[in-house]
Amino acid sequence: IHDEDSKRFCVPGDLLFAVLLSQEGISQSMRFDFSGMVGDNKALSIDNKCEKHSSLVDDNGKEYLHMTREGDVSKDP
């Protein structure tokens, strides 16, 4: 399912995780919940619900990855 040439290709969860961390930073305590498989033709954006909750969602608002955080945030690469 992670073969780009396959008809059933989906984006690996670790890439979704990396995208969210690179944009939102890292905190002392974090939880990630994956809730769907993303195809290669799906545009995603980050929905910041509040300081402690962010999600990767598609254009229809369907959530694929939800992040909950506590503590200080670091965006130092």
C-alpha cells in the first residue's frame, strides 16, 4: 500500500506524523491518533482547534491525524 505505482497506494502514517510535527512543533507530552488512510491525490491542511489540539484534515473536513499536546512547545529544527 506504500508503493506509489499501486492502485491502493496510501501515504505512510510516519510521513503524516512528520508533517504535523514540522509545522506545529514538539511538546513535552503529546498524543497522536490516526483515523484514516490518505490517498496520493488528497490535499491536506492543518486545522488548529486550539493551542492543545491540531489535526490533518482534507478539503471536506475529514480528519486523518489528531494531535493533543501539553506543556511547552519547541519549533527548533
